[in-house]
Amino acid sequence: MHDKNALLKMPPFTPMLFAGFMMRPVPAFFLKPVAKRVLARMKKLYPEIFSRLAVLENTKFLITPTDLQYCFYLSVEEGQTYIDVGVNDAEHPEFQAAISGPMIDLLKLLEGRVDGDALFFSRALNIEGDTEAVLTLRNAVDSADVSLVDILGGPVPFMKPGFDKLFSKIGSFFEYLEQDFETVHRSILLPITRHMDEIDKELDKSEDRMKKMDKELVRIKASLRKKQQSNHKFVGGMQ
Amino acid sequence: MELVCPAGTPASLRAALDAGADVVYVGFRDETNARNFPGLNFSPEELEESLEKAHDMGRQVYVAINTYPQAGNLEPWYRAVDTAARIGVDAVILADIGLLDYAKRQHPELRRHLSVQASASNPEAINFYHSAFDVQRVVLPRVLTVHEIAELIKEIDVETEVFAFGGMCVMAEGRCSLSSYATGKSPNMNGVCSPASHVEYEQRRGKLVSRLGEFTINSFPNEEAAGYPTLCKGRFVGHTGEPSYLFEEPTSLNVMMLLPELIQAGVKALKIEGRQRGKAYVYQVVSGYRKAIDAAMKGEPVPLMDMGNITEGTRSTAGAYEKNWR
Ligand code: SF4
């Protein structure tokens, strides 16, 4: 359930990471009403998501955008869905399933612009815990044509065209930025990751060696026991 | 050549139609459907709406009722066939002989296709299904070469549908029980080789460790593309002592480059697998195949699309269609 690899918690080098730095002074407390408002709006716009989610009985998800310092607790309790916001390095309340990945990928997933399995295959997305619950959530969200513009656009219809334009401009700017960050990220991290891989390999080898020694020990113990038993028998036979 | 595409939700169905599917196949949200996964599938009302949309666009919808009815509990399967007939779907995809018989007797006008789960891959079996239940089309298992398919088509009186893209299976479908040993759930009854209820992923020292039930199936080093924890695609320790893929690697099926040969062989329809995948997958694969089929039908070179990111292990193969061993 828990991540045994502290290094993997290293956030990906994305524009969101910098956005996260800038948002650091904003406590999670202030984001809670925003998250709750977004959820309420989604319930209104896409009821089909929540009716599909209702099959989950009392399931809590931890959703972590790895390049932000915030995380989301999404819970389904007796057919109702709730959301809360926390901070990444805090002690989390109990959860059954965890999803983590760069914020931009999580948003693309929400809008159905990317396939969840594809993100998983390419290792951009991590899931842990109750896999069936995670897939239920993915299927439910994917059943609606979710649009962030519609969620955030609010109820003022005449503002929507302008909002749409602005949003698509921000979107494409962000995509360029993301590609640039990816390039820089690779060039900086390559030597370090190589080194880490070597260490990992060494650790694996040691683990294998330990396992072999364990097996050997079990074998030796068993043969000792056998020898002792046959000695006993022999002594018993003498009487 | 008809392009038959998957949809697990009405949104995926819309994506498939927008991307150029001729037919979308779906299933009900119950045990009659081999892809009966939580959060997925269609209620009768959703199917009715979706069918209307498809028909408005001049396209079709098939319904897969492709599990085997349980002894003493036939009702859900009969009901599914009755509902599909009432709604007016364009065909039902069935695997069970009893259910084929029921559909033929109760709804003779409802078009019947034989599911891949029936595992009919020789002329005798297919002609029997045709004469006994008036089956109009057979979905062939992914175990035949293009040449074998061409030969088969000469000896049967029904249309053939073949898998073009998606999950890669190395055995005769409908007959594999590998996952039953590990989880108690088989692809034949539960429609999946790695049931999510038994799947577990763990991050361990930069590796993604995947498990199915009690068994570790794979351990993907950092940066290596991952796959589902399917037993036939696991990395195991054989006599060499090093973990390796003993049966098959994590990979997806993709026969795009064989389209001209399949058309030549007389195949009637191409099937895309993946009702359990998201609508982004559906849109990407269907639009790629739409372009490829249109080009192949005009005799133009097939534009090969890069499907890398959506394939398992980010790799694909034409599998048995072009097998050269034997
Ligand atoms: S476990 Fe492998 S061989 Fe068996 S049905 Fe699944 S994909 Fe095919």
C-alpha cells in the first residue's frame, strides 16, 4: 500500500512543479472550498459519473498530483461522493486506493483526452491498492464528456466563447512548456538515473543472494534435522 | 470491409462513431456480458439512446451477450436477448449453443453472430452453427494465419470477422483457463485474464511489481514500459535462472500492415478489441483504422499509424496472422 521507494516520490520536472512552488504559500485549507465547488458542479453537469461510482461501497481514494504539494481525498460513502484537500507530506487518512501522476496527465484523464492504460503502460501514472476501485473510478469518469471549460466556466453562458478561447490558448502554451521541461528534465537527470539504476541493480543482486542463502539455510536445517532423526532411530533401534 | 469498434460507455460509443466506426459493439451491465466490469457498460435505456444516434448517422450497433448461461439461471441471458431484440439492435453476438437456439426460436429476424468465445475455427464447426442456428457471421479466434483464413472462407457460407487490434492472446480463445488457476476467474466466464479484483501493483525500489492473486507476474524496471499482469505475458524464472518471458511478451495485436491481404482473403469485418479501455483509446485506434481501411480499399498504400503509446508494453505484433513457424 505504501511506496517503499522514497526516490520515486521525487516529483516530475514539469511546469506544474513551478506553479506548485508559487502556490506554496496557499494553505490547503483555502483550496478545499474550490475542490468542493468543482465536485458540486461536476455532479450537476455529469450525473452519469456518480451513478456509475455508486457501486463502490465506502471507498477512499488518495489522488496525488506528483508535481504539486497538494493531494486530494476522494471518497464514496453510501452512494455519495465527497472530496477533501490535503498536503502531500502530511499523514494521510486511511485510503483503499492511490493514484498518482503529473497534474497535467490527471487533468487530461479527467477530460478523457488520454487513455488511462496508456499512461500506465508508459509509467506516467502509478496506481496502488484496490485496482478494481481505481478502474471503476476511471470507467465512471470516462463515461461522460467532461470539459474543464464547462466546469470552471460557471453559469454565465455569454462568457463561455471567450473562456473557451482563453482556455485553449493556455492549453497549447502549456503543452509547449511541458515538452521543453521534458527535454531539460532528461538532460539533467540522465546521469543521476543511470547511477541510481546501477545501485538498484546492486541491491537486487544482494537481495537475490540473500534469498539464495535463505534457501540454502533451510536446506541445511532440513538435512540436519533428517540426520538427527535417523540418529535417534538408530539409537532407538539399538535398544 | 466493415470496421467494428468497441464501446464500454455511451461516451466511447460517440467517440467511435465520430472517429468513423461502421459498427459499434457494446454489452449490458450484467453477467451476460464478458466485459462485466464495475462502472462500465450500457443500461437498456442508454443502449436505446445510443442506437438511435448510430442509426441517425447510418451506422450500426451490435450487442455482445457472450458469456455462458449458468445452469438453473437462464433468465438473465434470455432477458438480454429479448431486450436487444425489442430495442432493435442490428445483431447479437452469442457464444452459447442453447442461447443461439433460444434467439433463433424467439427472434428469428434478429441477426446472430457467433462470438469468438465459441472458438469455431474450422469449416465443419462454422457450417454447423450456420445450418443449426442460421448464424450470419463468425468472429474467428486469433490463431489462424491469413492464408488459413482465406482457405476457410472458401469453405463456409457465412461472413467472417477478424480481430485487428487490441489484446494479444496466444491460445485458442474460449479454451484458456490459465487465470482460473491463479484467481478462480477465467476469461471465458469473467471476460478477463487479469481480473482487477486480483491485481495488485506495488512500487518497489524504482520497479513496478505486478501481482495476480498470489503470484508475482512481472517486475518492470524504471522507464521500462509496463503491461497487464496476465499469466501468459509474465516474466518467470526458467532453467536459465534469469527471469524472462516464457510464453509471450507484453504486447498488443495490430494487423494494420496486413489489411490488403485480409481484404483479398475475403474477410468481411475487422474488429477492434477494448470495451474496457477509455474513449481516448477508442478514438485513436478507430481513426487510425478508418484511414487505413479507406486507403486499402482504394488500393492505395496503407498509412501506418503509430499506436505505440496505447499498446501494451508500447509494442505490437501481427501475432498468428503472419506466423511462419509450424
Ligand atoms: S491468459 Fe493469455 S493465453 Fe489465456 S486467454 Fe488470456 S491472453 Fe489468451
